[in-house]
Amino acid sequence: MSLQKDRLISYHNGRAKIRSMQVKRAATFLRTNAKRALLISLLILVPCFWHKRIEAGDLTSHTYNAWLAHLVKTGQAPSLYIEPRWNNIVVDVALEKIGALIGFVAAERIVVAVSVLIFFWGAFAFISAA
């Protein structure tokens, strides 16, 4: 068996092809257990929505940064400017974009819910792969 067949992604004629049995197994699992996976996901998210406020480490500072960035971009904070950053900004950017559309309180809940699902299903995949 060549190394090319063992790779997760291979390139042929400039196009990426997924060649992993694990990816195929995961897709099959989700197809056959879609209702169960959806139910588990909804149950995991219940605490994200039943609490009045979400207290999660430095979430409030990320929300504050996103709110300030929104004010700067809309011209409501003329004496501030945005310093370009390339690390630890995923939550800030997500909060800023979603918060500008639907408000920062709802954006917090959505970003936390997505983070919880990524963490849970990522841990599930990691344990299943072992």
C-alpha cells in the first residue's frame, strides 16, 4: 500500500479527493444515526439556553472585544482603532459578525452552542478512533 492511499486528502489534476476510511465511516455513522445524533446534540445544548447568563472563562472579554470592534467599524468610537491580530481571534470574529446581525447576547449563545458541539463531537470522534 502506498503512502498516497493512506493520506486523508490527495490531489489529482489539481482537485482534492478525500480518501480516508475514517471519513467514510463517520459519514455512514451520521447517515444511519442522524436522529440519534440530533437528539444528543439538542440535549447537550439545553444548558446553553436555559441559563440567563453564560459564564465561561473569558467569554465576556471576547464579547467586549467584539462589541468594541463593531463600534470602531461603524464609526461610533472615533478615538479607537483596530490593531490587526492573527491569534486567538476566532471567537471575537464570530461574535462580531453574528452580533452585528442579531445582537451580542444572542451571538454569545450561538457561539457557545457551536463551541460545545465542536468539543463534544470532536471528543466523540477522537475516542471512537482509538
